[in-house]
Amino acid sequence: MDIYVLARYPFLSEAKEVVRRENVRTEEILHDPIYERARDIGRQRVTDALEEGVVGGYPVASETDALMNIFSYPIARMIVASVGHPYFRGRYALAEAKRAYEFLQGESRDFLLQVARELEVAVDDDLRLHFADYLRHAPTRSQRWKLVNMPLSQGWLSLDHRELARVLQNAIQHRLFEELRDMRPPSEISNVFREEVTAIRNTLQQREMREKAEMGEASVAKLPPCMRMLLAAIQTGANVPHVGRFTLVSFLNAIGMDTEEILGLFAASPDFDRERTRYQIEHITGKVSGTDYTPPSCASIKTWGLCPTDKMDAICRRVNHPLSYYRIKGRRRK
Ligand code: SF4
């Protein structure tokens, strides 16, 4: 693969091999003026992930530019790992994956297959994806991507070029997040990028505080009818579909409840299994998966048959999202 292509996909093993072959010590990457540009792009990657939610757009007019882009990636990863925040790891992984998706759509079929192989995504030459990897990586919460809406034959699903690129986006995101989770950055990183690491931590903290202030104290009394119904069903041991559990947990997480508080609410269920439930909660809240899922809108909840229309009240008729309901109810209670 030529170096310009690798600059677009700096997480691929061939790009890592380029870095390895250059035989540069971490010390040099962090301090040598030759890598100043790589450090700048690395900072930019991280800032763009935080502020824009997608990285990229850095000029690649020469081989040196391409090389600096490749080097900027391990630098950015070290900064992200130093920040040490699960939400930010997830956000950065998603930002890199989104950028890759933009490029992947314009690549050849062979290239997509090569990327799929590296990510251990089972795709055959006819762009048929094995359903196990489909369930693992496809954005199946969107109606269009529901398994029932896809042509499935003997365990394989036919995708078009763009669909495969989209599945690869998620596979990239999952891979990058796992790598970041296991990464132990050199302590020197915190010194060299102290300013950036501190600024990002402050921004994340301010966002959390702002969101908490907006939501007020987490309170079951402010839950909209759909969430009250789901919670009651779980607490009485009724059969709640996965999408219902997902809806409720992502909502409780968004209003500021932590894993222990959510576990406390679920503990009333007669078939309560603490460890299994903990794993499910941590998956949805991003501690295991790296993706901090946002709660679904009223439209999705209605599509899934989880909105109790007979219990909708005046606030329900004003909102499009259960979080808006919760905020309005909080203001009224104040
Ligand atoms: S209208 Fe929205 S907030 Fe109200 S119960 Fe239905 S889904 Fe929940």
C-alpha cells in the first residue's frame, strides 16, 4: 500500500509497520523538532475528535506530509490514553472510524476486503457478510439495518459497497476502542502534552457538570410513562425484550444514574442476576463496549411498541424525546 493511502488509514498494520521501520524512539517522537508537525497533527486529531466528533482533513501534499500524518496517529492515541476517560476513548475511536468510512466508500472492493480481513470481519468475494459479524458490527438499531430487513441466505447477508464500508466503520471503532482500553502510555506523554490532557479533562468535566445540572438530581419520580412501564416490568420479572432493557438503561444512564444505582433499581426483579445485569448495563453505558449509547427518541420507542399510549400525559404530547419529558417534569417539580 502506498504511503498516501496509509496516511488515510493510520491504524492499519501496514501503517504501524511504517512507523516501526522508521526505527524512531518514543523520546524522538515526543521531543525531536523533525516530528513537530506529527505532534501538531496528533494534537489536532484529538481536538477534532472532542469538538467535531470526526478527525481528518489534514493536508497531505507530499510523502513527508503523509509520513507525519501516519506518525500523528500513535501520538494522538497516547494523548487519548493519558486522558484516561472511557467516554473520550469511545469518542476518539468513533471519530477515527467516521473518517475512515468517508474514505472507504471511494475505495475498491479489493481494498475493502483487505481491511475486512485485517479486522477479522468475515466477508466473501461477493461482499456477503457472515451474520455473526453483522450482528457484531452493523448499526442494527436503525430500522433499515434490522436483520429482518436484510437478504439473509444460509447465514450470509449480501451487502453493497457502501453498506460494507459502514459495517467496517463500526468494526474499526470497536478495534480502536479495545486497543485504547488496553494501552498504557509512557509517563512522559503527560509531561509533553500536559496542557492538552488537562484541557480535555476540564472540558469533559465541565460537560458532565453541565449535563448533571440540566438534569437535576436523578429521580424515578420524574420518569416518563414509557420508562416507568419498563422499570415496573423489569422489577416484577415480566419478559422485557432486549430493546426495552437498552432503552431503559441508556435513559437511566443519561439522567445521571451510575451502574450501582441502576443495579439497585433492577434488584427487585425476582430473577435478578447481579453480574449478568452489571455486564449488560456496562455494555450499554460504554464501560465495556466503548460506545455510550444515547437513549432512543419517542419515535423509535413507539415503533418498538414500548410507548404506553393510554398513559401518555400532557408533557408527552409536547416532546419528541423522553429526556425532554424528564427535564420539563423536573422544572415543574421545582
Ligand atoms: S410519548 Fe415519548 S416520553 Fe411519553 S411515554 Fe411515549 S415514548 Fe415515553
